[in-house]
Amino acid sequence: VINSSTTAIDNTRPNATTLSPVNSGNASGTITVRAGANDTFTGVINVTFQFRNSTNQTSRELATLNTGTIFAGEWTASYNTAQLADGRYNITFNATDFAGNNNMTDIHQNFTVTIDNTIPNGTILSPANATNIRGFFSINASVNDSLSKVSNVSFRLRSPGVEGTLAFAALATGTTDQGVWNATFNSSTVPN
């Protein structure tokens, strides 16, 4: 009787690519992190991800194969960003194949995401509270968010039992991290 066995020699690291979140984007709440990983010889056994900044480092989290195969697939995981302090983070994925070779994506901190779970701060500047208004009038508000900036501001006029009119504001003065936004309303579009 002759015993025979086959051994695979694999010294090649798997390929790995970060798919989401978007590079240089903003994230809050629970997000989906995704990586593409492939290894055409022995296949990918696992993919982990990690958020890092200059003062805080998370534990590694395991992603699961979502689509494709162990030879070429998309690996995903849900992550609650509230576990991290607000700030800018580098995200890395580490793909490991069945032979133990691994490849960490974006290890040189060129893939970043800004975690911002703090709502913007806003204050109505005009009209003053309990002011009687008719015709066209402007609403002005000071709105700021120094971390991920303010992308839009909207105002809604409501009456009891009526949802009201929505108007999007424009940045009047300042910047998107600290500015005054305004919109013009026609009071005749809402009931007294």
C-alpha cells in the first residue's frame, strides 16, 4: 500500500480592497463596512477590520462573506460607530488565506472616515419667538458642526393639525462648519 498526499504551497498574500465606507466620508450610527478579498489558490479564510486614530484603537471585528466565494468575494460587517469617540479614523481590512498569508489594506493611513455622532448645534436668530408675521419673511439660524460640517438646513412652518411648508435654507454668511443659514417663506401658504 502506498500512501500519497497532496500539499499546496501558497506564499502569495490574498488581494484585499476597501469598498465602504467612502474614503474621506462621514459616518454615524451603525454602518456597513465592506471589503473585497480574493485568493485564487487556497481561498480567503477570514477578513477583519479595524478603525484607528492617533489616540484610540478598536479591537478587530470579524466580517462575514456576503457575496461570492472564498476565492473572490465581498466581506461585510455592521459596526456601531457610537463605540468610538468622534474624530477622524483610518480604516483597515486584513484578509487572511487558508495558508496563513495576510494582506492589510490601507495600512499607511490613506483611507479615512470621519466618525461624527454629535448633532449640529442650531439657534433661530430671526424672527423672534412669538412674533406676529404676514406676507413674505426670512428665517435665519446660526448652525454649526465643526467636525463633519453642515451639509444642509431646512425649516418647516407648522400650524396645529397641519404639517406645514418645508423650505431649504442657503448659507448666507460664514462657512459650512459655522454659519448663518436663511430661507424666505410666504406666510399665506400656511393657515392662520
